[in-house]
Amino acid sequence: MRSLPAPMDFKPVPQAKDSLWRQMLPQRLRNDYIAAAKKHLGKTWDPIPNSVFGEFKKNGNRTNYEQKNFALRQRLAVLVMAEILEHKGNFINDIDQGLRYTLSEVWWGIPAHYPTATPDAQNQVVDLFNAETANLLAWTAYMLHDELENTDRGICETIRKEINRRILVPARTNDYTWKKRSWNHNTWTCANWLSCILFCEKDRKKQRDAIQQVLRCLDIFVAGYPNDGGCDEGIGYWNRATGSLFDCIQLLSLATKDAVRYPQTEKLLAMATFPYKLYIGNNQYVNFADSRPSATIPYEVLFPLGLSIKDSALTQFAVLNAQRSSFHFKPALHYRTSEFPSLSRELMFLIHYNIFKDTRTAEPLVRDTWLPYLQVFTARSEENSTHNFYVAAKGGHNDESHNHNDVGNFIVYNDAEPVLIDIGVGTYTSQTFSGGRYNLFNCRSAYHNVPLINGIEQQAGKNFRAKNVKYYCDERQASLTLDIADAYPQEASVKQWRRTILLNRSQEIRITEDYQLLSYQKPTELILITCGTPLITGDGVITISTDKQTYLLRYNTALLTPAIEEIQYNDTKISNTWNKKTLYRILLTIKKRSLKGKISYSLSKAKAA
């Protein structure tokens, strides 16, 4: 802590007046930021009505306010980037108006994270997006300090005072829940809070106290993380879990002239490399929990993190992600497509541009992954190839962060194309994080690839979990075997449900259900969800046709009766995820009423005609 800069003397990167920014980046990249910002010149900064803020409490809708709020933040951020990269003063007046508008908002966050239907200036709750906004303003005031002061004298001090009132004082003096849990709210809020401390806190004692609090929060986050580095919130939240942990370490490293660095412990390295362990190929990821398969893992986080831990797989993956995001030609695209672009992350990434531009791309296609704490396994047919099958399955428990009731769930891809899927996350509403969460179809076990035992679904809670979990892999196959009986409530009347998900690397996925019931109540159904088009063809075969391939689901007709249902839903986030309005549920109903049984079924590719 002795090496911390004096209050208000934090200089993490050169300011906009430094010609480095114009010399370092090619003209074509700078032109794209500038062109994107010019589209916003002269636009008014219209306040969002309180009635829109209140919709969340009234009818559960959170997207209307968020879209308007994030669009205003996107506009301000791209205007700032354009001024940094052009530095001719063409955007300063619009930036100043955007800052004045933002300062006039009663609260900087979103209604889903606020206790009442109308924001109150006296209740400055510190949470994710008001801290994000403070971070944006703090970096703007630092990067463009002289330029802003020449236009609107005193505005930078006004920003500092408002950040002090809205963030620094309440964050330092309140014991918020996010400080005490190992989840994305901890590191995400801390990263933004830390920027505000370093840029805006004038009092040395308060600066030190606040940073000590941040460090305690980060200790709690890391201590609560599993040793295998797995993010139970899903791949989509790694960005704001471990990704934001790295933001904090990067800020402290810049503040202390590298006295603080990303720890090279086995656990912290496993946390850093989690994204490519769940990477399928073709920009698809394993999407258990509240994640989408096409999760965005920001190159502006991956690249400096890879440099920090000297992991070439991460840096090369970052360059590949940047290429897929059109960074080399349209770097400002994410100011139109991402929800809340981070100015701080972008600037700390761009400072490495000269290294970045000379780094080659590579797709990390790990053959086998086993995360014993999360109980997640992945396996592909061939190392460093998307050719043929890829399978992932999970055990765990039903009280994970952003949990779905899905113990024993599995997904199957072929040539990086989805075949059997996890539906994933839907549009967030007030119901999503309420007692009604498990009435949402995409969170229910009835809409995951797990059995409906005696007509009963899995139940939420930490005691509803897998047991006797065994992982195996060799050159020919990989498998996960687990007993999922305890994931179901007592009324399911199940003593044992030993499920094995096996990849025969050369030809098929085989699922075996070895079960013992305490009583028979209703027929048990084995459920499979697909984004392909299934068709019962007879003779123990269901074909599943996708855009590229036809698959054969083979089962024993003496043991199982097939049925196919269209999944009825109305959620554009899900339909956009799978590029389909119709998903299907395949049901294989166990015919026999016996209390014990062993059933196998398999998925393979149909031979080309």
C-alpha cells in the first residue's frame, strides 16, 4: 500500500492530449471511432421518464429502461473515444452535454437493482451499473481533464464530488451484500469502485481504507471460488467474475508500478483459463446456467490477462475474438452492439496495441476438460479440431449462482453445430430472480436433458445434488457417471438414478440410465431438447435434422415409447440465441412399471446417401 499514488494522482495511461493515441493506432481504426461518434453530434440528451424506471416494480419489465439507459452510456463512451483519437475538440461540447445530463440523473443505476419504483437522491445504493457509470465519468474526467475544463470550468470537480456522494461514501460506509459473496457482483462493483477511489478520493486515510475494503472483497471472492477455477454462474458471467477480478488487479498494478500482479497460483490460473476450457468452437461455448452459447468473452479482457499470466492460448484466443468482433476494421462496433461498453477496459487494452497487432490467432480446442468441483466435463472427438462430436455434461447441485434445475444435464454438438442443447438464459424480468424463477420454462428440469422421474421434476436447493460422480477418459472414449437421484424431491420416489454420458470418440454418444425406484407412480420420461427438427421414423430411430447434418437417435422400442413436442414460448432472446422460433422436446417414456431397470440410447450421424 506504500506504493499507492497520492490522492488524485493516479495516471494509469497517458491522457488524451498525449500524441501516443494518434501515433499508436492506425488511421483506419481511429476513423471508425470518429465516424461512429459523428452520428451522435448535436443529439439531445433526453431524460428517461420515471414512469419507465417504475415499470420493473409495476409489471416486471426491466429491458425498456435498460436499453434507453445503456444507449446513453454507449453514446457518451464513443464520443470520448473519438475525441481521444482525433483530439481536435470536435466532440467536446457533446461530451460536456452528456456529462451534464448524466450528473442530473437522480441515480445512475437500473431499476432491477433499486429498492423503490422511483429513484431518490438521498438513497444512493451502490450496485453494478451506477458504479459502471461512475467509472465511465471518472475515466472521462481523467482522459479529457484539460479539454473539458477549457469548455466548462469546474466540471471535473463536480464529477468528483458526485462520485464521492454517490459511490465513495456509501461504498465505504455500508456493508453491502455484494461485498460478502463470491459472485460477479463482488468483483464487478469493486472494479468500478476501485477506479473511483484511485481517481477521485482526495483523503489519504479514506483512500487506504477503501482500498483495504476492496482487497477484503476480492479475498472473499477468491476464497469462495472452487479450486478448479470453474464459474458456476456460467461462461457468460466469467467476464464480470474473474474478468473483473483481473480489472481490479490490473488497476492496482498500474497504481503501484507493478508491485501488485495477477497471482500465479494454481487456482487463480485455473480461473483465468476457464473460458477456453468450455469453448466448443465456432464462437460457441458450453452454456450451463444463465448463459448463451455465443457468449461474448471480451478480447479487451482476455488479451491483457493473457499477457499478465504469460498464457499464449489466452492472447491468441483474444486476437481471434477481436477478429470475429471486426475489431481490425470496425473497432467501434461494440459501442452499438454491447449493452454497456467499458471505456476503462478499452483504454487499458489499447495501450497494448503494438503487441496485440503482432500476435497470431489460434482457436483453443481442448480435447478433454474435467472440473471436479463444478462436476463439469467436456470431451471432443479429436484434439484441436471441431470435427465430429463434442459433449459436455454436469453434476453439481441446484443452488448454484444463476441456477437452473439441471443436475445430470448434457449437451451435444457436432462440427461445432448444436444438436442437443441447453436452452439457456431468457430475457430477464422481475420473475427471473424471484420465488417464481422455477416457473420459467428455461430454468425447469422438464426443459433440460434430464429425466422426469415418476412425473416429478428436480427441485431447487443445495441438497438437491449429484453423488458418486466418476469421470473417465482415454484415447478412445470419455465419460461421466453420476447418481442424480438426490436432485429430486421425496415424492419422486427414486432410490438411485445412475446416469452415464459417454463419448465414443469414433462414432457416437451413448447415454445409459441405471435406476431403482422406491415405488411406481407415473411413467418416467427421458427428455432431450433439440434445436434441430426431430422425426419419429420407426424401428427405434428418431432422426434429428439440422442445417448441416442428420442424426440418428436410436432407442429400444421394447423399453421406450417416443413422442415429440414443440416447445411453446415467447422470448426473443431465446429465439435469437438459436436462430429459431421453434425448439423441440423429445420424450422417451419408459414402458415398464418395474422398479429397477437399465436403459441405453445413442446419438450418431446418419451416413451420407
